[in-house]
Amino acid sequence: DDLPLLAAEALLLGEGMHCLSLGMQAPVADIATAANQLGAAVVVPSFAASLSPKIAMASLEALREALPAAIPVWAVGELIGRLRREPAGVTLIASVDDIARHARLHMSSKETAGA
């Protein structure tokens, strides 16, 4: 189900962030390559409830390792509430409402850093 990804995209756009969707089944390597080449400010993978938590954790850890530390990773989707722990360097966002809050905080920290 790509509804959480679409909701995240809509909320991020509403907060002034430009979004590029790579789809629901983009491999970790492709996501990392695109993020690095495009200079992404944030990477937001989405995980469907049907995915194994073990696979999701491995994917998040691989993605975090493939990206520069300066690029935040915010994981969303129906599976997030079932993960037992937050991978190092990854923010789990279980609620759609929290996506906009994270975007606002991120944008305000960028504005403060640029001032």
C-alpha cells in the first residue's frame, strides 16, 4: 500500500519540501544513489505492513550506512509501529501527523543554520 508514502509526500510538499518519489519497491542502493546525486535534504522510505520487520530493519540499516550522516532518514508506513527498536541514525515516524512536525523542525533548523 503506497498511501503512507503519498501522505508523507503531500505533507512534506505542504511544508515547502520538494519531493521525488522512487516508488514503493526501489532498492536501497537506488535510493542511496539518487539521494546522493540529487543532494537530498531528507530520505523518507515507506514500509508496508506486509513486509517482514527483520527485512525492514536490514533495509533501514543498509540505507543509513549508504547515505552521508548529514542526510536524515525518516521511516514511515504501516510497519513502523511494529519495529522493536529504532535503527541508529533513523527516525521512525509512526503517525502521519508527525511527518509535518518533523518537516517543520527540519526546515526551521536549516533556516537557523543559514542565518
